[in-house]
Amino acid sequence: TVTFDGTQTINSNEAFENVTIAGVVTLGAALDADATLIISSGSLDVSGSNFGVTVGASWTDTGAGTFTEGSGTVTFDGTGTVNANEVFNSIIINSAGTVTLGANLDVDGSLTLTAGILDVSGSNFSINVEDGWTDTGAGTFTEGTGTVTFDGTQTINSNEAFENIILNTAGTITLGAALDADGNLTLTAGTL
């Protein structure tokens, strides 16, 4: 485990195993944590360059720490749990395993499920997506009885079923494939 507990910039072309953020950290290059990334205190900022973050297992950010996502992308490429009280810009799930939610997930950009399983868990955590959902490949969405809220102008392009869907946008939501809601479909605002 590498712990960053001062004010610093991470500028490395090497992958770390486990990373703990306990200081004021700005990325100077993409960050690759092959196992866990923990933001226990302090802050992690992708910087004005919007560097990407890749996590091979779990993301934990439930304490006093903050994540400044900018317009960067976080890629989950392993098996683990996403337990964050932060907003992500864009997320890619490209895993040979399962990425399980340990808290509600808020994505201000797009969510792309390329490979692996995205599981809302037995707690049926909710997902908010503002800028598009793409799941047309080998990925699987395990929706449980959770709710996915689409709250921005976007395209939903999924070959998966959702349980409950809320559409709540000031704009238009476009379908890139048939939309399958096994539970409720609620149109609060916007155009479908």
C-alpha cells in the first residue's frame, strides 16, 4: 500500500497495488491502482488535464475525503466494491469479474458497461446517470430491485433489463435500443 498523506502531485507511469489518499493529491498522469483505492481524508483531484483513474478492485470513499472528478473517467477493471459518497464524471466497467455497489452511485457523465458484471447488490443501491448508458457488449447488469434515474439529456443504449427507471431531465432522452423495465418506468420530466 502506498499512502499519499501530504500535498503532492502523482506523476507516475507505473501501476500501484493499493493506494490510500490522506492528503491533498493532484494527478499529473493517469492513476492505476491494481487493487484498492481509498480516499480516507484529504482530496484526490484529476486536475485540469482530467487524467483517468483505473481501479482493479475496490474504491472506498466514505469518510472526510473528497474526489474532484473534473471530466475524467474512472475505469473498474477487476472484482470489487464501489463504496463512494462522491460523484463520478464517467465510469467504465471493463472487468472479468463483478463490480458491486456498496452505496448509491452518481455519474454526471456516462456509464459504459463493456465487460463483467455491475451488481446493485442485495441492498439494491440506486444509480443516477446524467450523460448516457451504454451496455451493448459482453457486460451484464444485475439490477435487483434497484432504481436507475436518468437525469440529463442522453442516449440509453442497453441490451439489459432494468428494474425501475426514472426519467427526470429538462431535455430529451433518446433510446439506442429497446428499453426494458421489469418494474416501474416513471417519466417525471423531459422527453423520451
